[in-house]
Amino acid sequence: MNKVREIQAKVLLSSTAHPDSLFGCRYNMNLYRGCQHRCIYCDSRSECYQIDHFDEEVLVKANAIDLLRDELSRKRIKGPVSLGSMNDPFMPLEAEVNLTGRALAVIAEFGFPIHIITKSALVLKNLDTLREIARTYASISFTITTTDDNLAAKIEPYASRPSARLRAMRVLADAGVQTGTTMMPILPFIEDNEENIEAIVAQTAAAGGTYIIPGLGMTTRNRQREYYYDRLDEHFPGLRQRYERTFGDRYECHSPREKQLWPFFEDACRRHKISPRIPLYTPQTAKQLAMF
């Protein structure tokens, strides 16, 4: 498991002029650098992010809570804060450090909305805080690329198994917190089939999820690609060569079955009454005082 080292961050929140179109977030926050889940496809290993020793070391931003409190106090726009873009905010280390839990308490105090992407059932330790934030807006997206726990053990070895994520989704839904699935990446030649897509949609609906954000393929680039191909050699002998023939050095590796799978996915969403888009945060407008 990864070594852990504390660092001092200079800035915590990054911001955009307009909310992103996919998740509707205006601010992004990473409390850690590196991740313990070691998902074989993780884009954060890519050289462009300059996270050295991604799989050997996790850096903890020790001053994150003080920074967050200071930065939120100076934000004029209460847009959604995103957690989970570069690592999982509920990796196993979070059970001890509680950095995400403390950050969520500050976010709740300042009344900001949130969106979280995670592969961990550990999110439930903050259920009460999430319910409080949900009065403004909270959406918890569980990444589920397969519902097969045995397959997930190969491709997402230290994350909660999909069955545990779906049980956590049910708890959140029953507590009134908006939740759903990020169905990405869907690994070509491994997960890009109708049986897998149907299972993800059906089990999301059964767990109380209201949306699925899809992505039928994956990305590969320097350093990430090499790691992924080494894991293919380990768990799926011969598949590396198929990837090399099909995709070469491309960044975007769309499933060769993408054209067939999109209408299948859309039909599955209709049948299971699941939205293929996340319901985004809508700022509440102040009620005008009645004139007498």
C-alpha cells in the first residue's frame, strides 16, 4: 500500500468562469495527490499531471481545511464544489485522516453545493453531513464500470467492490441524497457489451440511482498507457496486442462497438426510468417581497 506524506498546499480550490457542462461544477478540489485504489486505467497517472510515484505515495494536503475555510469565505458565487477528479476522496486512507469528512463539514457550514465522484462505500461515514448539504444540492456519483465483483477486483483492486457501492447508493437514496452512476470508462474488449451495460443500468435503478453519466471507451496517454498495458498482460493475456492494433497511440480509445451500444444504453435507460444526464444544481432565486 502507498506511503503517506503530508504537504502544505498554496491553493485548494480551482475555479471556472462557467459551470462545466457534464457535472455543473464551478469549483474543483483535490485534498490528496495520488490514490490508493490503483485502478488499472486511471488517467491521473498520465505524465501531464506531474504526479510522481502515483502508485507508491499519497500526499496529504495538511493545511487543506484552513485553506478551504479561507477560500470559501471569499467566494461570491456559491457554485458546486467537485471532489474526485484526480483521485478518490474516500480512498482507504480517508478512514484514518478524515480530511474529506472535515472538508465536507466546512462546505456544509458555508452552504455550498457539491458533486462527488467515488468508488468507495466509505462515503457513508459522512451521511449526516451529506444530508445537510443536500438541502442546497448534493449529488454523489459512484463510478461503476462493471457489476461483476470478480472482474472489478482485477481492474479496480483496492476500491470497494461494485456490490458495496450499490448498497451505499441505496442508503444515500433512502436518505434523500441525489445519487447515480458514472459509467466510465467502459474498457474496450472487456466491458463493452450489452450484458454489462444492462446490468449497470438495471442495478443503478434498483439501488435508487436516478441518473447514469456514460462514456463508452477510455483514454490512454504517456505513462498511463504503459501501466494499463502491463496490467492487461497480467490479467488478460493477448489483449494488449489487440489494443495496439486497434488504437495505436491514440488518446481517445472509443469502443469499436460504440455505435451499437449507444442506442442500447439509451433504450435501457428508458426501460429502467434512468436519466442519461445528471440533474444539475440550480441556484435558488431570492423571493421578492410582496409590495403593499
